[in-house]
Amino acid sequence: MRNSRAIELYHAGSGGMAFFIFSCQRVDGSWGMLFHTSNPDGILGLECQTELAATFTRRQTVMTSEFELRFEAQQIDEHILKLGGGPAAIERQHARGRLTARERIAQLLDEGTELLELGLWAAWGMYQEWGGAPSAGVVTGIGKVADRRVMIIANDATVKAGAFFPMTCKKVLRAQRIAMDNRLPLIYLVDSAGVFLPLQDEVFPDEDDFGRIFRNNAVLSAAGVPQFAAILGNCVAGGGYLPVLCDKLLMTEGSGLYLAGPALVKAAIGQTVSHEELGGAAMHAGISGTIDFREPDDASCLARLRRLVGLLSPDYTRVSWTKQPGRPPQDVNHLFVPQQRQEYDIRDLLPCILDTDPFDEYKAEYGQTLVCGYGRLGGVAVGVVANQHKRCRPADGPLQYGGVIYVDSADKAARFIMDCNQTRLPLVFLQDVNGFMVGRDSEQAGIIRAGAKLVNVIANSVVPKITMILGGSFGAGNYALCGKAFDPRFIFAWPTARYAVMGGEQAASTLLDIAVKSLRREKQTLDANELEELRKKVEASYEAQTDVRYAAARLWVDGIVPPEETRNVLLTALEVATRFDDDREFHTGVLQV
């Protein structure tokens, strides 16, 4: 079909697999959408298709590039992820008289507010041999309950009965880390069968596995971070410790809390006991005394949970949502250029993100490939470090390329970050970085020394750091501009982001060279066609790994953000990040100067 694109999306639910295919066809200069579904288990229904089509139409009726098509495919993929185990699994959950994780969260949140979901793409494309685990079988995010910001962690029982996969553990641990760093109250909505046994060796023992969650419960409690737990279904084996380690514990009728279920108890000690006698809500309310509140159903439990959260001290926030941006946030879609080799001026994007207040650029004529300066976000003063993505002419020396960190820009950024720490200004990083400059001149000028200085001050910063990846995030550039390894309070990415140790073309050439040398050592030769086929395979593999969804699946970023939503997401992140200051003094390690 002429001028058409077809994008196939895979979804693994609890009942099997479904393939959802749409094609985008250009007719008279406009793009339209046709849906095609292969749906053996009812994963996607007509209602869902209609909603997705409406979303596509609302966002943009005319599409002009491969990137825009990919972005729309990603939007549709997000809708599929939010179905969890799919309609059949949702119906089974409802048949038990229980709400789904997302329905529970919707009832829990204040009316008119939304969840800033974190880790939606967790485990994307992983565990396919087990049918997949959409969103790693748990929903996490920040929302408002009784006018208090809270972190919510809700098991999705429609995905393998809420069992813990390796990525489930990492996702819960990330949510706990954010709550701890920002002293954010935690709400656990528990409905889980425990560890996913076929992968128990990857879930059970290590310091970033299942047991670390309970350790964190205890540490959070000791730090005075409020924790609430509501058992709304299964809570078995080691998972039973999580709610009991919380400050307040609620449980609904029909739920179960026990270290071993009736069948295991029978097999282990020969005792015949009912579900209710062993771990029902009535038993734990009246006999063991383990729970604080017994509730008849989800709705009454969530209502009481809201009242209990309302007993907390009111939030204090420095962020104002009434402040206006310097330019409409949606303008970023026209100003930003996703192609790595094309240029744009990062200064044009900043007004779409920051308040109308002037942006005071720091050392504007020096180290120009990094733009540093002071602005305001929601009325809060912040320091901004952003990659410039156009060629710059320094006062002395050759032309410098955008997206590359040179000696002068690294020195400038290090000095600026130290100043922000001295004045306790939160830092916002906007990454579109190819890495540090290489070559004889750069090495002789001390690029390693300058880069090490920048890494040192980032690592030792004591102010909140928030990172948004716009385009490339390659190699040591990722580290130097506060990648995941350098403790940002939050790290988000645009759909255009690319994550890797080096750029795709360089990596493909290097990997191809290694593969060819290996074949030659084995006395194998390749003709031109075979060499080209091998190159394509290498490039395709590397391209798949640099896709931002690959990074999000492994929680290297907290979420993928539409560019026009950047300001709102950063406002929420800043509101949370400025809740708490531990008053640590700023010190660096040894600096090579």
C-alpha cells in the first residue's frame, strides 16, 4: 500500500498473547488509522480500540515523519500496558468482588487529580517465555490523597496474581527510594501471591531483591516516613511482612494474610485448617491482633485509608502551579529536532519549561556547548544545566560541535554546580549529549581531568537533582549530566531519547569489526552481501537496545514523558524534591585542577 506504515504491538496477558496492529495511511495529505486485531483471548476489545483511535486523532491529525509514527505507536502501547493482564483477568478480579490496582488508585486519589505514574514501562519486552509481565505487575506513582502528596505502590493481581518478578522488586525498591529521599508518605495496596517461583533465584536473596523491600520498610519507619498498608487480596509467605512493618494496617473480608496457605500447612505439618482460621480478616482483627482495621470491601477500605492519610500534617510546598511559562509548553514539539545530526538552540526550548522570569545565563560566552543558568520553575529558583545542540564559536580556538562536552564547558558546568550547592538551589539537567570530545588536542588540554571534576561535583551534590533526557544520552556524558547512577531524585526521558555507551553508528562499526575479526580467526570469509547482512543485524540489535523503551523497561528512567508535558512533570517532581533538605554540607572529593 502506497505511503502507509504498519506498526505491530505485542501484548502478553495472563491468558495468552494478542497482537494489535494498526496501519497509518496517507490520503490526500492526511494520515488516517486502520485497526487490525489478532485477539485470541479477548485482550483488546472494541471499546479499547475506539479509545486508542480517539487518542491518536486528538493528538495530531497530520503526521510527517517516522518519528511521529513511532511516538503514536508508543502512546498506544501505553494504553495496552495499562490493561495489565487484559480484560479476561480484569473480569476474574471483579468476579471476586475486588477492584483492579488502577481502579483502587482512582478511588484513593483526590477528585480531579491524576497519578504521576513511575515505571509504567518496567519489564517491557521481558519474561516473554512466561507470558510477559506488563508494568512488572505493580503500579507505582505519586498522587494526592486528602490533599497530601503520597507514593502509591499497588500490586496488579491481573498479572500473574500480582507475583513478584525480578523487575517487580526493582520497581518497588525505586519507589521506596524516592519516598525515602523526599520523605514522602507511602501507601501499599497489597494483592500479591508472593515470589514468582520459576524465577525465585533472581527474586529472593540479593541486596536489590525481595528481602530489601522489608528492610526498607523498617528503615523508612525509623526515619519517620509514614507507611500505610491495605491488604485487598492475597498476602502470603514472606510478602506478609511488608504490611505488618507499616504504621497502619487495614484488611478486607475475603483477603488472606499468612506465611503458608492451607495446602502448604497440610503438606508440612498435616494440619487441616480453613483459609479464614489461618489468615482471614476476622481472625487477624480479633485473635492475632495483627491488623488495625477490618473492612467489608475495597470501597470502605479505601475510604478509611483516605481518612487516615488526612490525619497527617498538611503538606508544605514551595512550588506554585499558577506561575506561567515563558512560552506555551507545546511549542517544544516545533522547536526540538529529534535527528541527532541536526541543530537547534536549547535556549529556545527553556521558556517552554521555565517561568516567565528572566533566565540568567552563567558564563554565556565561555564553554558554550553547555548552557548553565538560573531560572525559576513554579516560582522556585533552580539551576539549569543543558546541552547546547548547535555549533559554537569560542573566543579562542576551533569551532565546537553541539551535544559534545569540551574542556571549557566541563569546567564551567562543574563551577556552576558547586555554586548551586553553595546556595542550595535544586538542579535541573536537560540531556542531549553525544559524550566528551576526543582526539589529541582534547586529551592534551585535559579532557579527562575536566570530566572527572564534573563527575566529582555531581556525585557529591547535596541539592535535589532532576534529569530529563531529550535526545542522546551517550557514554560518560550520561554520567557527567546526572544519569541514573548519580542519584537524581527523578529521571525522565522524552520518546526521542537514546541511551547507550556510544552512538549507534560508532557502536555498529566497532561491533561489526569485532565480529569480522572473530570470523577470520575461525578461517571464515564473508563476501560483500554477507558483510552487509551482518552489518544490518548488528545495527538492528544495537538500535533496539538504544530505544528509550528498552531503558525504561529496566528502570534506567522513571518514565517516558511527552515533550509538551515536560513542565508539568518537572513541577510535580520539584514539588516533591523540595519537601525535605537533610542539611548536609557540600564537600567534593579531590579535584584535579
